[in-house]
Amino acid sequence: MIIARRLPGLPQDSALVDSAIERFRTIREEKGLEKAPGTAELIAFIALLLQLGKRPDQPLDLSDEDSRQCAGVLGKTRRDEEKIRALLTG
């Protein structure tokens, strides 16, 4: 898996990664985005979650500030960031 190669030390069975990928898929399926996030953004999203102190054994749980930061990593335009933030908090 690409995520394991890019983020060494991350457990293979990670509730955080599983739930982050699920949320990422929801974001990618959003019809109103100008540019959907890709693999690089997914990896950056998961790396940011770890930097924010999220535990690999816990599912994704974001505060408003976490959502703002994550939207900045996932969104390719300011408009997309706003839509993604709503999807992350919703």
C-alpha cells in the first residue's frame, strides 16, 4: 500500500487510516469540487492527522481547527477548501 511506504511505522491495521480513507472517498465523490484531491493529498492528510496527535488505533475525530487544517491540505482551491471543510465537519 502506498500509504505504508510513504508513512513508515504506521500500523497496517489502522482505524485512523481506514476512517480517513473513507472520508477521503466521500470528498472525492463530491460533485461540486473544482479539482478533486488525489493520492498526494490523501498521504498529506494522513500525515497531518498524525502530526496533530491523532492515534492510529482511533478512528478519525476532528475538531473545527483540525478540519480547517485538513481542508487546507485536501483542497486545491480556496472554494474547494470551504466545501471540504464542511464535509469534514459534517
